Amino acid sequence: MTTSATSNPDQTAEPGEARETQVIAIYGKGGIGKSFTLANLSYMMAQQGKRVLLIGCDPKSDTTSLLFGGRSTPTIIETSAKKKAAGEEVDISDVCFKRDGVFAMELGGPEVGRGCGGRGIIHGFELLEKLGFHDWGFDYVLLDFLGDVVCGGFGLPIARDMCQKVIVVGSNDLQSLYVANNVCSAVDYFRRMGGNVGVAGLVVNKDDGTGEAKAFAGQVGIPVLASIPADDDIRRKSANYEIIGYPGGPWGPLFEQLGLAAAEAAPVLPAPLEHEGLLDLFKGEDVGRGVELQPATMADMCGGVAPQRKSLEVVYEDA
């Protein structure tokens, strides 16, 4: 498979013909709805005749749960360890599963407190290469990445140009936009270091209409690809592991538009905000503005009177 940032989304390769693959990495705060967005986006793309591979790159290994109706899948790292212990090789059928045209797998990660999640991601991609990742023929490869941590492993697609573009999922809250801004900062840094990855845009999830996420996108210079409303029907169906991004469904047009936008949006260089600029997106009472910083004294720290520190006296002997 060859990669391209400008693939024609309506062009389908003939059997045996090399495909130009768009590799898109999706980042966002934990719990913001990346997996929900990706499961429905990948499903819609597949129903439109595209060959789509969804790869979960989060140690929680929950990217594919919605796609498979709540069922978990064996992870690549876990399966590799078991096969190695048994003296066997990993086969693609051990780790990749499909539903209605969507192919999906989980990289996995170490157990809690027993390793480095970022290093696990690097190891996972090394295993993918052994499985022939670069020979596969997909129109789109969607990578679901955790965005909360500042870790080189989770920034691998950006640092090594493993994807053409990044999509950020956020909402109208400070925490998710803080993470989105960090992702934009990473893209900006690696572009200045000679990289080629850009940001395709922002997906606003659980949009309550207050507008902070849209304002953020405007200030950093990236488009809003879609706004998924904070709707009770979406919440309930997501909690029940139901796909809503299917043709003819009430939410179908939303994900059809997102699929088109994700495919066609050009990767751009963002202009990340300084921390104060990020806070300025929100009203003063929401972020504690108007509070002055009062420097603490040693007396404050000691609960009263600060102890006198003995000075170091230097005594010179007579020559």
C-alpha cells in the first residue's frame, strides 16, 4: 500500500491495483468520544464502498468495542506474547476482525503499572510491519490515539510521518481543548523539524452549542469537520454499543458529511495557542479569572513564624 495525502475519495482501485492509502491519526482527550466517532465513521465509509482499517492505539483497547457490539478483541501485543511463549507465529486472523466491510484490530499495551504505554505502541507497530502492514490494500487506515499524555510513543505517527494528517476530537470544555491544543503543538513542532504531517480539522463531539470548540478551531487555523450534538438518543445508543453511522439512519447524513470532510480536508499547519489564549476562550467565572496570585512566604509555609536560618560563618586562621 502506498500513502497519499491527496487521494481521490471517489476513486476505487481495481483488483490487483496498488491503492493510495490515506492514513489518518485521530487524537483527543480520554473519554471525549474518539472511539465512538471512529467506529461510526469507519462503518459509514465501508458502506460507501471504501476499504477501511480501524486500528486502536490506546492501552485501554476499547476502540473496536462499539463496532463489535461490546465485544472485546484479542490485542496484537497480548497475542504476540502468547504465541511467542508457545513457539508459534502470529497470523493476521489471530488479531484482525471484520464487520460489514470494516477491518479492525487493537494494538493493546502493558498491564497497569507494569510497563510503558508509549513503548507498547512502538512495539505494536513493529509487529504490524512484520504482519505486512505496508503490503495491505486499504483506502483508509484510521488510527485511534490517546491524546492526554505527553509521550513520544503516542506521538509516533506525527514524529515519523506515519500518517498524512491528524484529526482532533474535542468538545466545548477546557480540558478537551487543552489536549487538542497540545496535539496542535506537537504537529507544529515536528513540522518545524522537517516533518510533513498536518491537522485536517476538529470534530466537535457532545456539542452543546456554546461555541468554545469552534472558536478554538478558528484561532488555531483548522476547520471544523463536523459537530456531533449532545443528544440523548446518541448517548443511549452509544452506551448500548449501537452503530448510528449507517446510510438511511437518522444520523447517517452527519457521518456521510464527516466521511467526505475527513477524506478531502487538506492537512494544514496549526498555530497553537499559548495557555492564556486558551483560557481566554472561556468566560472569567469559568476559569477563575480575577484572582490575583499572592506569593507565599516562609512564615506561611511554617504556620506562623519562620525559623531563623543559621548563617554559615567562615573563620580565617591567622597566617
